[in-house]
Amino acid sequence: MEHEQHDFTKGSIMKKMILFSSPIFLTNILQTSYQVIDSLWVGNLLGPNALGAISISGTVVFTLLAFIIGINTAALTVLSQYKGAKDDTGLKKSLNGFVVILGALTLIIGILGVIVSDSILQLMGTPEDILPMAILYLRINFIGILFLFGYNFIATVLRSLGDSKTPVRFVLLAVILNTLLDPFFIYVLDLGIAGAAYATIVSQGIAFLYGLTYSIYKAGVPFTMPFLPAVSEVKHIFKLGLPSGLSMIVISGGTLAIMTVVTSFGEEVVAGFGAAQRLDSLIMLPALTLGSAINSMAGQNIGAGKWGRVGAISKNGLLLIALVSLSLSALVFLTAEYAVSLFVQDPATVAFGTLYVQTVAFFYPFLGINFVLNGVVRAAGAMFQVFILNILSFWVLRFPLTYGFSRWLGEAGIGIGMALSLMLSSLLAIGYYKLGNWRNITVLDDNDEDTERRG
């Protein structure tokens, strides 16, 4: 409903930032719990090989979807600016363009995925004992990939319009259904690994249909029957979406590169780093959440030409993420050994995991700076610039520093290199925010009155 959509161009910025970002944070927590619950059922009912199969398959799906996820991020920028500019016609045309392009790309990847699942898994060196289950699970997931992306896209559209509460319902519905359907398909119907895959696509399919129905009939989202967008619209979407999609690929590749450094130190370090990364993913959630919220908030104000509020959003975002990140950093630093030991028990593994976590703990506020400022400049349409910043962060700073310090100081250097890269990449983000030309980027087609940009 309209009253559930925030207008970020007026009112208290901090209050709306907290109210808007809280449901996004809950959604991210639910997304994480979805994967955990799925793993628990599969691991306990089907054993470690099946668990390995869904882990490998999940990595493949995310890697292939990374580019589309990046374009989906561009949709948040464009649609939020149209919302702020109160341009209903532009909003409707742009929404249709994203539906057609993203829908077509998702279908193509789904079809290709079904065809080449076995080849991809073999190229990854999937163990023979796991391979048949992984192929079956991956193929079924590719069949239902439109549902996975569909309900995530609807969530993005609603957030761009200022509604972050409703997407929580979609994810919660998917989590509940998956929790119930996993044991039913796997154990009661005796479908094995295929049952886990069917439970996933049925859960996501129902969540997608619910989200689509709600968006059209309750939220007033201007979805129409898809029609071919104009060539100029397609070019416009790819101009913003291509760098955003490539950014996701750069991030995925950078993460894999860091793993090659870690694996050179043997199983104990790999296991300890894996446990630490699970803690990392939880610590990063507030920054990830706030970056998404600020993208919507800044986008609406940029669309409305309210640059004073854009600056205030940046300041409030930095203040909020500093308070949250420092609190989390202190908590994680003090409880590092206990937290790591929840995932692994080997003393040497726990020792490295604890060392790594305590080394990087107080550097996470710098990561928060990145998410906040990149969220603002991304809202202005600086997708290519953020792409360059990601290349610098991961390939000029993070990987070389982690590699260099690990060669110099041994396994302890992994955390030091990571920590320094977080600090230095935040300086790059600050530098571009202060000195870059992001305020002069034009996203909306009919925004002639707003060509004079001010910081």
C-alpha cells in the first residue's frame, strides 16, 4: 500500500534510515537462515556427500547469476530516481525494460545451465562420489532459476519505491515453505537430493507468485504485460547495468583469489579461515544492508534534485555504520575464540581463526565506509566508477597485500593484509566521493532541469 512506501525527500533522515534499513537487515538474515536450514536438512538426512553437492551447486548458481545480480542493482538506482522525480511514465517504461532484459537473461542462463551443468561441475574438479548428485541438484535449480531471481527482483523494485517491509514477507514465506518441504520431499517422498532441489524451486516459486500478486494488486507497482523496450532504453539499461554486473564478477573473482593464498597454508588454516569467514558474513550484514538502503534513499533525492539531503544521507549513514560496526567489532574481538570454536574444534584451526578474526575485527568500520559512500555514488549512476573502485579494492589492494604479507609473515599475514586493504579501499571511496564527478552523471532521460549538479 502507498502508506508503506517511504518518501525519502522529506522528513528525518536518521529515523527513516533506521526504519527502512531494519527490514532489509531482517531479510538478509532470513536469506542466510534459508541456506543454513537447507544445509542442515540435507546434511542430516542425506549425508556429507549430498551436503557437498549442494554447496558446490550453490557456488555455480551464484557465479553465473552474479552478472544479472549486478544489473538488478542498477535497477534500484534508476527506479528510485524516477520515484524521487515523481515521473510515473518514466518509471513504468524503465520497469518494463528491466523486466524484459533481466527476464530474458535469466531464461537464457537457466537453459544453458541445464545443458552444461555436468561440464561445469567436471571442470571444477567435483569428486566422482559427489558428481551425479551435484549434476541432478544443479539442473533442477536451473529449471526454477526464474523464480529465484523473480522474487529478488520484486524486492528490489519495492525498495526503490521506499517499501522495505514487504520483501520480508516473501523471504519469510520461502524460508517456512523450504523448512517444511525439504524433509517432505527428501524423506517422505524419498526423492533424495532431487527432493531438496524441488523443495527449493517450489518454495521460491510460491514466494515469487505471492510477491508478484501483492505488488500489482496491493502495492500499486506499475507492472504491465511485457513489451519490447525501445533500443534507446536497452542501451540506457546496459550502460548502467554492464559495469554493475562486471563489479559482481570482479568481487567473485577477488574472493576466489584470496582463497588461493589461504589454501597454500594447509588444511588447518583453510578450516580456520572458513570458520572466520562465516563470522565475517554476519559482521558484514549491517554494512551490506545500509549500503542497499542508502542507494534507495539517495536515489530518490537525486531524482528530486535535493542535493543537500544527499549529503546529509551520507553523513547520517557514516555515523550509523560507525556506531554499529564498532559495537560489533568489539563483541567479535572479545568472543573470537568461542565463536570460531562453534564451527571447528581442532586447537590449531581455532587458534588461526581466532588470530584472523581479532586482527581484522576493528577494521570492519572501514568496510562500512565503503558500502555507505559507494551506495551514494551508485545512486547517482556512477556504476562504472564503482566498478573501477572494486577492481582497485580487490585486485590492486586486497589480493596483493594479503599475498605479500602472508609470504612475509606467514599465516598471520593473511589477516594483516586483509585489514590494511579494508582501510586503504575506504580511502579510495572517500577520495572519489569528495573529488569525483558522480554529481554530474545524468540517469533519467527527462531530467533536463537537473543538469546543474551540486555537491
